[in-house]
Amino acid sequence: MGFEKLPDGGVHVEDVKLALRGHVRDGYQFKAGDYMEPRDPSYEPSPSLNDRVHVLVSVIPADSVSLLSKEVLKKMREVRLAARDMGIPQVAILTKVDKACPKAKQNIVNVYKSKYLKKRVDLFNELLGLPLNCIFLVRNYETENKTQAGFDALILCALRHMIDYGEDYLINL
């Protein structure tokens, strides 16, 4: 479940903020339109450092960036700003670049050469306010039977940055 267009649809923003702070225990099932309260059995009143979020990662298909509704963007911005205020680093992963751009489908090395994908990254930057160097492009494995070095390079680059940002966050606490 993610953010939905309707105000009470999908995960509630306040529940995500609680999760960022570590107040949501493992196994909790987010419910559309339902808020977590301190009396909820899944509410962690005294979260440890391990319970807290160390990196906020937004994942969206590259070809859907321009289709995000105002309501979903508002929710994403609100969570992003809350994470920023907590000092939590943030990254975005734009997936399915091969579906968004024929050049990327033809050859994965074209991902960062594609003007279309550059426009998607710029648009996401504009809509959410994330720095350009925190938005990564990734091609999903879908029908491939073997690993592909180009796919892996994109995925591992994004993962390496997430780990580095998380480590920096912990060091700076």
C-alpha cells in the first residue's frame, strides 16, 4: 500500500511520520484511512536507534512521474519535509527506465544519456524538491533469466548511495 489520491486513501501521512521516528513496530499493517494511536499495540513508545528510519527512499516508475496527482505529491512532500526536519537523508529511485525510454531499453548505457529520462529526473526534482544527485535511475529485471551487468550497476550505485547516506546519518547523530 502506498499513497493514494483520496485524502484518506492509502497510508496515512501521520503514520509514516511515526514510522520515521521508530514508533511503528515490525509487522504493523498500515490501513487506509486508519491512524495509529499511542494506545495501539503496534505503537512503540520508546523507539531505539535501530527502530528509526535512517534513509527515506521514494520509489516510482520513471514513466509515471508526470502522472502523480496533486494529492499524492502533497503527501510525498509532507513526508519528505518531515524527514528533512528530522535530519533523515532522502533518495528517490525512478524505476522501469526501459519502459519510459526506448533508448534505455535498447542499451542500458543510454540511461544517463537520455534527454527524456533527464526530463523525468528534473521534473521529479521540481515536484518534490529532492536534489538531482539524490535521484537514481534503475532498470528492473522483468523477463531476463540472467543477471545483466548494466542493470546491476544502476541498482548497486543507488544502493551504495543509500548505505552511505544512512551511515552518514548515524555518524552525525
